[in-house]
Amino acid sequence: MRTILLVAADEWRFWRRSRLAMLALGLLLVLVAASATLTALRVANEAEARALLQSEAEETYRSQPDRHPHRMVHYGHYVFRTPPPLAMIDPGVDPVTGQSIFLEGHRQNAAMFADAKTGATAGQLADMSPAVVLSLFAPLLLIAMGYSVMTRERENGTLGPLLAQGVSPLTLIAGKGLALASVAGLTLLPLVLTAAVAISKGETLAATAVFLGSFSLYLLVWCALIIAVSSLSARRASSLTILVVVWILLVLIVPRIAANVAASVAPAQGKIEADFAVLNELRSMGDGHNAADPAFEQLKANLLLQYDVASVEDLPVNFRGIVAETAEADLTAVLNRFAEERMATEVRQVSLLRSFGWISPALALREASMTSAGTGVEAHHKFLRDAEAVRFDFVQGLNRVHAEQLAYADDIKRSSDPEAERRTRVSSENWKVLEDFHFVPPPSDTRVEGALAPLARLGAWFALLFGLVLFSARGLKL
Amino acid sequence: MTVVSSLFRELSFLLRQRAIAGLLVLALLLSSLSISTGLTEIAHQRAAIERMVLADKADRENAMAKAEDWGGAAYSSFHLTYLPPSDLAFAALGQRDLSPWKHRVNLLALEGQIHAADTANPELALAGRIDFAFIVSVLAPLLVILLLHDLRAGERAAGRHDLLIATAGRSGGLWPMRASALVATLAVCLLLPFWVGAALAGTQLAKVLAVSLLVCVHLLFWAAVSYWAGARAAAGSVILTGLVGFWLLLTAILPAITRVSIERAISIPAGGDIVLTQREVVNDAWDLPKNVTMEAFVARHPEWENEAQIDRPFEWKWYYAFQQVGDQSAETLSTSYRQGILERDRAASLAAFVSPPVLIDRTLQGLAGTDTRAALAYETTVRDFHARLRTWLYPKLFLEEPFDRAALSDLPAYQPLVVDE
């Protein structure tokens, strides 16, 4: 053990004397720290701004004057997706998805206002969250500092004497590995600090541990890869070239190829195109604004029978309200079926994309970190479902008011008779029942569970490379 | 002729090195992949547009067949608008993953409709696409660096450096010759698939030439940097580390810094405020005296001043008037929103001069009509179209023309922006 520490300390001594190594280390640390600070500030601001917009939206809804309840169905309501605490490190899909949805009767609107649309376009690598810096560029630093850990000893002719002194190849490799892992640990430091802030903002320990654990495991995969290549290469130059090419392939190329493959193997229709099919299906159903629509004949007959009256005018409830309520429920069933289909297609695409995590540890890390942080596509889908639940609740609540608090006789005359119109305005007390909305990502347990698959991929990578390191150690006999 | 023949001599010598041949094959493969997936993606988009145009027409005709008055017809008929991909879009997919390139609008207030984002799967958009612009702007520099960094250091390490200098006659001729041979071959490997793709897509020759020139200039820049660095008497690995660091600086760090500073310096109104403002005005109209709405409307449309009297609790002309007034109320916010995006883009185009990879990426998107400007130009066509629809509808409502279903066929049709001039 002492020897391992000595070897590691010796490696650090070498790095401290190398201006290039120190420059690279310093640069990356500044990069991680700057990106962590900026992203944390931005996300915290966003969270605050959206929470404010949310409470404003609720406030204005509740303070609407007396009105016909169906007017409130169309007045609608807004929900905003507030980012979870770990979004300070990995904002995930937040910038590329709309952050608010307008909720109204008879429609499921798409999310609006994606940040990415308003951003300054500056090339294809300009988006730097701490998660991106760590997954894309930390491996480059490890390569720059570690490509020569073994080849240097070999080329300088110091490997023989070391082994001759009784240092076993495994001890040597363990020491070098420890030194490299300590560099990795250093780059993780800003993340740990930010994660502590996330915990103070209500993130669970389990999710944070898995989140940080996936980054650690990812960097360990790179450490193992670097040591293996460095031990197996004859020369420093070839070890570095191989590592740079591997980095290009695993980090820059494979994730993008995966996205291309996923998009073309499981093509998804856009919402507009998918909506044509929805419209087609809805056309065969009754229009909830028109109680005379033949589609509601059966409903009418049932109601008349149920209350034992001869005409809709005699019903104790407002037939128009009942029609609105029934039509909304039927329509929502159709909308939800199509929405679930769309989400299922997206999940299919994403799981195809993620299966490339077996080939690229960078993809596996992205999945693990977004899933555990609650900023992946699942969390966005939860937002869509939560928003739909809010929509359905408030619309049906209003339709209930429409059915129970309004006289049918007034309701049918409101477009022509100002007095009847006045009587159809119900008390604004009815708007106060709107519930507060605050988006929370999927529960911690679900996120942790979801991160297990990508963690297993990273684990498989590590096990494979660890085996390769052990194998390369056998070749170090001199 | 001696130059060409010595170029070929150096090339055939270099290609015998497995690493170099491997990198060139990789360049050819990745470029071909980017072109073929780019072509597929654009074909998907064109096919989707074709299907949507048909479905849109059928749906509108269906809605109109049921309409019983002008107002109802305008309410229930939606119109597809879209930005068709250009003949170069396959090479630079650009903002088409992020900015909407299709909307379906009706005659209600436009601000409530135009900000909807019908974009692709967010996690795929986040992973990015491997388009030709990515290959050229991000990857090509790394390939140049890998090919050129140890031209000399490699020979030095192999102990052949001095011998080569001595036998080559003029020492100045050998290394530039080798470097040129490598860069020229790399350029061909990258551009060949692009030329094939351009031929398949029927891209204008001028654009093909412009892209080819850009690619060559970009490669030359990185070749010059690598050549200069490679001339130092340092180990190949040290040179490579430095060059990759320089690449990182130009491709990722500087762009990230400019992006953050631009976004902090030029603020944009919160999108949520635009739609909230618009909604308040549209909905408040129901509770306001009708003449308040009509006065605000007439201020913009004095030609309807004499017809702006509303007598019944509900009239279509009042309904569409408050939709228009809703848009008017959000106009300032909405304009400064678009203005802000444009200003950020302008600042980014200036800042791009510090980073050749960003400059190339942005220029390719510009040529391909897939940049922010094109997205905004498309949005303008939607706004103009919506305005034409309103101009068509207002006389029908205000002059109380009797409803004539046949006249609905005169509705203005959306003309997509022609990106290939």
C-alpha cells in the first residue's frame, strides 16, 4: 500500500513539473467551476422566475370576475415546469423543450418557449453545463495527463529498474491509477459542492449519490482506458494518438450517430401531423358546444329517463353543462390516447438512443445523470401528464358548475338576451378552487431505479477495462 | 508537373502508414454517413410536408363544408404554414431541430399560436446530429491535427528526420509537400460524399462551390496551425496535446464564453409574458363595453370606423376585433422578443470571427437557410399570411356580406418562403 502511494506521489511530482499538465488541469478546473457557477445561477434564476409566473397565473385565474363558466374554460390557465435542484448541474432537456403550457378546454396544447430557440448560435459545442464539461472534456484532461503514465517509464528506461526493485506491475499500475483517479476526483469537486446546494434545496441523498456516482464511475472508466492503452502502447506518441481517436469516437461521434439512428429507425411524426389523425377521430364525435348535436341524443334520452322528465327544460341540471362535461371526457380520452402514443414513440426513440450507451460511456453517463436528476425525457413526459391532469380537473370542475349552477333557460338565450346573459354569470368564488401547481420530477426512488441500467453499462465498461488493465500488467514483465 | 508527381510520390509513401490511411478512411466514412443521414432526414421532412399539405387541405375543406357563417368558417379552418428545406439543408440541419418550421394557424389571435414549438424528440435534439456541418466544423480540425502534428516529430523519433532532410535536396520542399498532400487528400475524402449528396439533392452549383471553398479554407487554417506547431522541436505527443487544447479553446470554450456573454448582455422578454398579455386582453374583452374594444380596433383599421357599432351580445366582427386587439397589445413585447433574438444572432455572427469552427458552422447554416435568420424570416411569412387572412375576412364581417360557401375558395393560400433563390 505504501508503495502504491509512493508511485502516485511520484506521478504527481512529474505532473507538477510539467507546465503543460498543470496548464491543462488548471484550465479544466476553471472551466468546471465557471460552468458550475454560471449554470447554477441561471437555473436558480429560471426556477424563481417560473415559480413566480406560476403563482401569477394562479393569482390572475382566481381573481377573474363573475362569468359564464365556459368562458373560464377558454380563458384557460398556464403551468410552468420548474427545474429540479440537480438541474443546476445537468439541465438536461430543459433548454430544448418548451417550459410552459397553456391549458384550455378541448385542446392539449404543445409546450411553448424553448430557451434554445432564443440562444445565440455559436457552433455545435457551445452549450456547456457542468455535466457537459465533465462528460466531454474531463476525459481529454485525463488523456493529456495520463497518456504517458506507463509508456513514459518504458521509453525512459525506468520501467526495468522499478520492476527489478521488486515493485510488482500491479502495484505500479495501482499507483498510477490512483494518481489519475485523484485528478478525476479534483475535477469532480465543483460538482460535489453544487450537489450539496442541491441537497439543501430538497434533493434526496439517494438521487444525489447516484448522480455523483455516475460521474465518478464514468471518469474511472476513462482512467482505466488510459492506463490500459498506455501500458499496451510501445510509444508515448501512439498511446496519445490512440486515446484521442477513441475520445473522438466515443464522445463526439457515437452519441450523434445514435441520435441519427434512433430518429430514422423509429421515426416520429410531429405534433401537427399527428393532430390530423386526432382531428379525424374527433370529427366523428359530438361538438360539446352544441347540445343539439345528434351525437348527444343518447345522452339526452338517458338523462330524461333518469330524472323522469319529458324535456331537457325540465331537467334539474343544465343540459348544456352535462353535454360539455361528457364531450370533454370523451374528447380527452381520445387526446390522451394519441398523446400517450406520441410519448411512447419518443420513449422508443430514446431507449434506442440509450442502448448505444453500451458502445459509448458518454451516452450511458448522460442517461444516468439526466435520469437521476429528473431532467430527462421521462421527467418532461411527467410534466406533460401532470399538466394534462390539471387541465382536465379545472375544465371538468367548470363544466360541473355549468351543469349545476346555471339555468338551462337562461343559458340558451344568452347570445340574444342581455338579461339572461347577466344571469349566466356565476360567482367568481368558483374560480378559487383552482389548485396550486408546482412541478416535481418523478420520485427519487423511480429516478434512482431508472439510473441503474445506465450505471450497469458504465459498470460493464469499467469491468471490461479493468480486465484489460490486469491483462496489460502481465505484459509488463521485463 | 514535377510538383504533382512529387505530391503523388509523398502521398503514396504516406498512405503506406496505417494510421494515416485509417484516419483518411474514417474521414471518408463519417462524411458519407453525415451526408446520407442528412439526405434521409430532409427526405423525411419533405415527405411530411407533402402529407401535411394534403391532410391540411382535406381538414379545412371538411371544416368549411360545415360552416354556416363567415365567422364560424374562419374559426374552424386552420391553415398549414411551413418552411421547406433548401437544396443545401441536408448538409447543415441547423436550427430545424430546435426552431419550429411548421405551424397550423387559424384566424384567432396569432400570438397565442405562433410560439408553439412542434419540435422533435428533445433528447435526440440534445444529443445533436452528425450533419456535414458538424463534420466540417468540429471534426475536420481534429483530423488535420492528427494527420499533421507529428510529420516531423514522427520522423525524428524514428531517426529518419536528418536523413530525409539530407536526401530531399532543398529542406524547405519536403514538409510542405507532405502536408499539402495530406490536406488535399483529406479535403477530397470530406468533400467527395458532399458532392455526391449535392448532385442527388440538385444543389445549386454556386452553393456547392461556396461550401467546397469554405471547407478548403477551414482545412488550410488548421493545417497552417498544425504545421506551425509541428515545426517546433518538441515531442509529437506534446505538440498534439497543445493542438488539441487549442482546438478545444476555439471550438468549445470561446464559443461557450461568447454565448453566455451575449445572452447576458442582450436580454429578451420572457416568452410567457407575451402570451399572458395577449390572453388577458382577449378575455377581458368579454367583460368590457364593446365600444372599448372597437375603438382600439378602429385605431388600427380606420376604414371600418362606420361599421364598428355592435348591438348584440355576440357578433363575429366584435369577436375577431378583440382577437386583433389582443395581438396589438402584445405587439411591443413580441417585437422586442424577435428583435432580441435577431440582435443576439447579429452579435453571435460578429463573435464568430474569433473562432473559425463557429464561423464555418454559421456560414454553412446561412447558406443552407437553416439558421436563426431563416427561422425568423419564416415566422414573418406566417405573420404576413395571417394578416392577409384578416384582410380577406374583415370586409365579409363588417360589410355583412351574405355567407357564400363558394367564396371560401378565394381564401388566401399560404406561399412558403422560397429559400433557393
